Amino acid sequence: MPSFNFDQSFTKRDKKNAIPIRLVTRQELDRWLAGANDRQKNWVQANNFEGASGTFIIFPDKNGQADKVLLGLGKSHDCLDSPWTFASLPKFLPTGSFRIESKLNDHQMFQAAFGWGAAQYEYSSYKNSAGEPKQKILILEESVPTKKLEALLTGITLTRDLINTPPNHMGPTALAKAASNLARQFDAKIQITSGDDLLKANLPLIHAVGRAAEDPPRLIDLQWGQKHAPKITLVGKGVCFDTGGLDLKSAAGMRLMKKDMGGAATVLGLAYAIMWMDLPIRLRVLIPAVENSVAGNAYRPGDILTARNGKTIEIGNTDAEGRLVLGDALVLADEEKPDYLIDFATLTGAARIALGPDLPAFYTNNDAFAEDLAKFAKDHSDPLWRMPLWSGYDDDLNSKVADLNNISSSAFAGSITAALFLQNFVSQAKTWAHFDIFGWNQKDRSGRPEGGEAMALRAIYAWLEDHFQRQAN
């Protein structure tokens, strides 16, 4: 089970010998320089340090060792509410212990610590030359909730690792094993239904999409928590690799399709944080795990499939497979009438065209939930953007021969019509929310290395913690 090594990044001891990190705005830098010695002034000038947000300078002592760090904040202290301000540091600092010399409030200190930890992530499982990580330890104040910090960093590390794992080592079997390991760690119940048993369990869409792969399709069902607690069900799209099926993707379109199980990875990372923090909820995690492959028994364009809830679906395109496997899983989840049913999926390129790779689209039938979630997304620098479940586009999913088509008849509003398709499989959950995520960083940024990413995880966790712990108290 991948985990974040907390002890290699944080401690609450040895503050006296730690290298200080001083935070300065552009204006504060001028005041600091007024009291600095000539050597410090010359060093700032030689390095062209002006206090821009996220930039820093390391002062050497007389032996050439790091003695002090200045971290720029730009025009104001507002950037301290973002974890990514501090995330610029660990990659470039020398091995050692560091402490934040400037005064931060509790929220800012937590954000700083999270950014520090997230920045030390590196996926090096397949590098023979990878050495031991260099320890860059941040001294935490006593007020920092270290259990929560470790829960989120470990959950996000798990999500990133699962997405980054190459597809030959992360098929449905491996994804199910990762879920089983998670269940074992927290004494959760898990049931895995695979292959033709999916038909016996009335999960025909999951079976149809995954049956052409050598690694059989499966439905992962993890359950944890007290029986009478509020029911929260997470559903994650687990398409471990997507060729597009018979409607084959191009080579370029297939290149990143190991990340098409990003929804599954996200719900497992979120589940880790929930269980580690022992939130007072009844958790269920459902993951349809498949490979969308090409073989003689692959499902075809023009096929009509029947979902778990009896709706018939004409296959307009085999590359719109994610919404099919989610359909069966959502019906299964909905039958239990959960208080909140939340799904995550790397579902549409249309969402990326509308909002770009870094801003996940989400849809919900609960306005109050959307408003609350927006607040937590902003507070935790985990951006989201609500999109409309616009019923005016329902007719775009009409079929002349079935209840639905799995693709829209229109080239427009692809993310909205995908969400409307999923809505056909939810009728009893009190609140439903669908997150159309990218699950990937396209380039290296502070704390967010190129590769798999846990999008919306921190925002949802913060909302869950606040909402249900407050109710429990």
C-alpha cells in the first residue's frame, strides 16, 4: 500500500537547530534589507530576489551551509492561504530541518505543511537509479492537526501512485488488489464480483465493456463504518486502460489512457482519508474496474445493451464506455438510498475544452451542497466549477431504437450531456454529485508534479469532515 512517509517530512521536535524560513512581501523585503548586513544585501542583489510570490533565496553561512531562507509572498499575505506558496521550497532546499520564523494562523500553517508534503512526492517505482529520498523536515507548531495532515497526504499519494502506475501493472486485478489492501488496513468489508459473475449479479454494462480484455472486468464494493451513520457512497470510474474499443482511439489519444481510472484512484484516496480520520459516516465505495479492449467479443457500435435498472442503451460509440460502467454502479449505489452519492470520473474531453485540465467540472441536484462545497474548494485551493444539469439537452441522448444513446446527437455540451446520461441511473439518493476530472498534471508545478493528480479530493474531504463531525457533535 503506497503511503506518505510522514516522519521524513515533519516533526515537532528540534526547533532550536532548524534553519529559519522568513516570509516577506515585496514591501517587507525592503524593511528587512534595511536591517541586513552588507553580505546579505549583496546576496539578495546577486540573486535578483525581489520577493515575488513563491520565489525564495537561501543564505549561506561562512562554511557555505544553508543558514536562512527568505520566501517571497508578492504584494500581500493573501498567498499564505494557498499550499502551493510553500510547495516551491522542498525540491530545492538542502537536506536538513527547517522552521517557519514568521507568524502564521492555524489555517495558514496547515496549508504550508500540506504544500511542503505534497511537494516531496516523486513517482520513482520503476527507476533503478532512484536513491533514498533526501530528508527535508519542517518543524510543525503544536496546533497543527498532524493526523489530518498525514491522512490527506497519504490519500493523495495513494491516488497519484495508482494513476501513475503503468497499465501493464494496473489492470482490473491490480486495482482490486489495491482496494483489498485498503480494506484490510481499516478492517472494512470488501466484495469483488468479476467476469461472468457480473451477469449473475445484474451488472451487464460493466461486463459488456470489459469482456474483451484478458484481465476480466469486475465490480469492487468496499463498505466501512457504523451501520446507522449517514450513508455516503463514492463511485469511481475504473477504466484501467481505454483503447476506445472498436471505435479505436488514435495513438496520441491513447497515450495517457492509463489515467482513465483516475476516478477510481480518487475515491480510494478519499476513502483512505475518511477511514484514517474515522469520520462518523457509513462509507461505501463502488468501482467498476475494466479495460476497454478490442477482440472478437468486444461490444460494437449499434449494439443495444440493457442496464441494471432496465433502461436500454444504443451504443453510438464504444469510446463512450465510462458512462456505461458508471451507469450500473450508480444504479447499485442508488438502490441503497444513500444520503450522498458522489461519483468521480475522467469522463469527457469536453469538460477540459470548457474549463481546462486544472478545473474540474461538477454537477449536482443539491444547490445547498454546491454552495457549501464551493466555499471549501476555495479555502483549500482545490478548485471546482459547477456546471448545469440542463434538461434542455436531454433530447440529444434520444435513440430511435432504445431508451437512450450513449453519445449525444450534438457536437456541443459534451460534458453536460454525459452528466445527463448518468442522471438516468440515479433516482433515490438524497443528493447526487458528479465530478468530471482530468486526474493529471500536464506539467510540473510547485507541489503538483507532472503525472497523476487527486482533483477535488481535499475539497470533498473538508466538506465531509465539517458537515458530519458538526452533526455528530
